[in-house]
Amino acid sequence: MDSTLTTSLIVFISLAALWEIVVGRTRDGRKTKQDWHAAFLSTLMMVVVQRPLVLLLITLGLGTLLPGSAGSLAWLEKEYFWLTLVVFFCIEELLHGAAHLFAHARRPKNRRLQWVQAFFKMSHRPHHLSGGQDNKGQLSVTQTFVNGWAWWLILPNYWFQLLCLYLGLVEVFLYATAFKGLWAAHTHVNWNYDLYFHNHRWAWVRKTMWALSHLLVFPTQHHHHHARGPNSARNVTSTLAIYDWLIFGTLAIEKEKPKTYGWRQKDDEANSVLKRYFNYDVRQYMPKG
């Protein structure tokens, strides 16, 4: 099951990336060599290093503190699968949205929290670097899992996912993470099909799309999160826009594509994938940094 779901995610991203290439969505500065390199390096590290490392730490930690805890919640999945799946998904997405918002929020006054947030900002920055320094970069499906070296090690929802896997919620983990991965990939593809409905000539279609955008995240919503402007700190959830709407107050629904994608880059970031990925200078994200 794990290999099947993983394969489906890889196939979707591969087909979407191929589509972007064929229709010209990666040409003329929209996507650079460093973007391709960053996508490959980030995904490889996540799958080969970070996920196994987090799972190993959870296994060693709980195995020592609570012997026999492995698989202890398997009964919950067996008896109440759909309820467990929904609760898992809602908690995981809430943790993700909160951590993501923290990485984009205004600097806290507490000095220690400033250092923590600076580490989050540093780790998340590569996800918002698109194209080169000519401002022609656009969002691409291969950007889905791009982040800095520490991002997947500090995300609370990532630990929550693997903790539940360790405790025996195997199928819940597989179905929920596969769906979330596919949905996140589809919101990063260089398309904006939701704009067709937002700008439809029939009012009931526009209103329906407007309502759905308060519940789920659609491509243009996430594209605006990747835009250069005030919306880059909005639409912080991956799938459930209702959290942006009712909890975080970060929902932004636009009816056209962003004009400029990506944050401003430094020379070393634009020219070296290693500088993008292995950035460790937290001080630049502190006051006067």
C-alpha cells in the first residue's frame, strides 16, 4: 500500500512537470536550473534522510520511555477507521498551518521566540525562491516539497504523522498523507483552473467557487501565497482553507493570477542550489540581521 500511494504521488508530479514543460510553462525564465536542482535535492533528502531520521528518533524515544507503545493505537484504526482518519487529518493540517503561519508572521517581541522564528524562516525560505533574479519565475509542481535542510525536522505535523505511524495508525497515515501530498502538488502546478469558475459568467458558479474556496485550498489561492506582496503571508494551510478563514484569519481569495512570484534572491541563492538548501545563517532573520 505504501509503495502504491508513493508511486501515485510520484506519477502525478512527473506528469504535471512534463505537462508544464510541453506547454512552455518552464521556459523564458519561469523555471531555472537551480529550481530543478532544489526540487531534486529537497525531495531526496526528505525521503532518504529526514523522514527515516524522525521515525528513528520517535522509535528510540518512545521505545525507551514507553516500552510496548509501538502499535498501541492500532485498535483505534481497526474499530473507527473513518473517524480516526478525519481526526488525524484535521489535527495534522492544523499543526501544519500553525507552524507555517509562524514562519510568515511578524517578529515576536520575546527574544527567544525571535530565534525560533528566525530558524523557521531560514528553513522555509527556499520554498519561496522561484526562477532567477529577473522576476520572471513562476510556481511549478516540482516546488511542492522544496524547503531548507531543517524544515522537515522542525515541522510539528511531520512529527505528528510519524508518531501516529509508530503507534499503529498505518493505513490512516498512508491515506491521509497521500491525499495531502496529491492536493499540495496540484496547488503548486502552474495552472489556475479555479479562475475559470471565479470569473464565470453565471453568478451561481462564481458563488459556489467562492464558497468552496473557504473550505479547501485551490491553486490560485496557493499561488498568491507564493506571490511577492501582502498575500505571501496568507493562505498558509495546505488543504483546509477553513482554518485560514476561521482560525488564522489569513484567507485571501483573488480572481486573477499573481503578477510576480517568489521572494527576492541573493546572488549566491540564484547561482547555487547548495546555498539555497544548506543555508544556516539564522542571524540574518533576526532584528538588524
